[in-house]
Amino acid sequence: MCFSASASFTASAVLMPLGLYAHHLASKAEQPGYKPLALVPFFFGVQQFVEGLEWTGIVGGKIEPLTSIAGLGFLFFAYCFWMIWIPWSAWSISRTTDSKGLQRRLKWVAIVATVLGVFFYVPLLLNPPALQPSVFSRVREEAVAELRTKKKEEPCLQTFSTAKTGHRDRIQSGTNKPQ
């Protein structure tokens, strides 16, 4: 979601129980083919939790090894997990149909996606220094830098606007000074 640690942790707290409940409903309805799809919210909640850890590490001044481990965890979901899970979930659902052609095609899609997902992620595992977590947005970088410099003061909300869009954002600034 790329908003903040609190947004990621909140999304995680909502999505993980919903995913487990959806899995329970799929089990209760005796629809085993739908169980992997029902777990998508749970795993997205796990991804959001890992992203929240990443934000915590970045805002805290590149806290190691938290930032690197959370970065690898987030990229596991982004590069590998979803690429594998969604096609296998679709194949799992297709097994409940009578269409053998659909099942065969989806199984091949899932196999190719698994190979690609592993191919994308393994280089990061083998070369962790290649992972350099940082804030990519200029506006976000300025906000994070300001948070780092003023985090010892009492927090309040600061409003700033971006030069390109004029869009106004509110962030936790860590200062009581009026802006």
C-alpha cells in the first residue's frame, strides 16, 4: 500500500482475520478448491505486516537487520508468492469443473508462473546487498527525513504540499512547531 507503517499494520490487522474466516467458510461449505483463493486476504495481510516492518525500519534510520529482512520479505510476496499463489489458486478452482482442457491450461500457467516467480526472487536471496530499501518519492523522502530529525520532540500533524500536483498530504511530523 506504500502509505505508512500504521496504515500497513492496520490493513494487516483487518485482512489476516478476514482471510482466516474466508478459509473457514470455504472449508465449511465443502469447497476445497476455493480454500487457496480464500486465503488471499490472509497472505495480503501478512504482506502488509512485513511492509509495516519495512516502513518502521526505514523511518527509524535504516535499522538493520530489520530493513533488509523486511525488504526481502516484502519482495518475496511481490516477486514470487503472488506470481505462484494466484495461478495455483485458479488451477485449484478449475479442478471442481469438468473441463479437463481448462485444468490442463491453468496447470501449465501455474507451472510457468512458479518457475518465473522463483527466477525473479532467487537472485535477491543470493545477493542480499543488492537490496537497498529506501523511500522513492521525493515528497516521501522529505517527510521521512523530517521525521528522523525531529522524532525526539512531541508529535503533531504537519501539512505539506507537493510541487507537481499541489496535492496536500498529512503526516506525523514529530514536532509541535506550527508550519
